[in-house]
Amino acid sequence: MKAVAAPIALVEDNDSLRTELAFHLTCAGHAVTGLADGAALDLHLATQPCRLVVLDLGLPGEDGLSICARLRQSRPEIGIVMLTARGMAHDRLAGLQGGADAYLVKPAPAEELLAVITNLLRRLAAAGSVPAAAPAPAWIFNQRKLTLTAPNGEMLTLTHAESLLLQTLQRNAPEPASRRQLVEALGGNYLDFAEHRLEVAISRLRRKLSQAWPEAEAIRAARGVGYLLTQPCLLQNDE
């Protein structure tokens, strides 16, 4: 039977391993998007089609078991393959009980991963197509008026500094914006910019967004890097 090609999200925080795995999956005909953590995955799933997720467990921020449980509840149509260094029997059992369709232990050969993915996609195809979940509603940012409209329609007015931070986060999504990028967006020199000034500015922006749309955290800290915009944000330039 011919292999089923599909859009795949590859969640792995090791850059070199993520690149290597994405290469093998792409060569097999899949459309692969590499992502570093759960927040980036959430943003990707809100805007892009996905049939299967290859998921590491030891991720920065939210761990793979928690992500798997969320996906199984919110998107039962998506296949989940766990690929992790945790090879103990209780780890494997926890992963499968948590909703994974397959569990592989690193360093699994690329051929084995491809075989597992191919078999899983065939089973999903045989079970029938399931309508994809609707994309998450987006924020809308008017760059001229410095207004931000929440998914529920509530309109916020941003300060000039807040708008610069938001635009920097939006340009980098689904990857995090670094602290240096955010500092420079504010017109500061990263080498002598007081760290607390950035923390205060981000905190005010996060609080403003969460008050308008408390259903989801729009900005998350990316450990060791900076901050990440986790929800779609569309830009407008009209008057």
C-alpha cells in the first residue's frame, strides 16, 4: 500500500535533532513543521493543518505528557507519536495511557520512525477523515491606530512601547522573540538596558491582553530566550 503523506508537527527542543528528523520526514514526502515547545505547537495548530504530531517529552515549559493529554481531549483526530529518551517501562506506559498512539525511545532509527508514522497515517485514513478543528480566533492589531481587538471583539488601546513589543513578538511567531530583539525594539541598547524595564513592559502588555481575553495566555515566557506570542495576531494598516 502506498504511504500516506501528511502535514506533521515535529515538537523537539534539540535544534540539531529536530533538523535531522525533519529532513528524513520531508524526504518521505511529508510537510513537516519543526517546533521547539508546546506554546509554538499551540500557535501552529491554531493556524495550520496538522494530521500527526511527533512529540518529545522533555520540553521546556509544558512537558510532552501534558501536551499529549490536551491534544487528545481537544483534537482527537490527530495522531500522536512520542519520541523521547525516557525508555523505562513506566514511562512508556504513562505515554500510551496519556493518549499517544505510538511510543519510540531515542535514538530510534529514522526508518523505524517513518514506518510507525506510515502505519499510523494509514490507520487514521482507514478510519475516515475527521473535519479539522476550526482555527483559533485571532487578535487584530491596527498599526496606525495602535488598537488591538481581542477575539471576543473587545478593543484595547496600546501604548507606543506596547505596540513595538507586540509587533516584534508577531514577526517572530511561532518562534520566541529574544530579549535582545525586544530591548532593541524599544530603542534600547541590550548591553546596558535595565532588565527590569523589559520585564515591567512585558508584564503590563500581558496583563492588558489577559484582562480582555482570559480564555488563553497570549504571551508566554520562553525560558532562556525571551517571550512567545501563542495566539494568531493579524495586522491591519487601515485608518
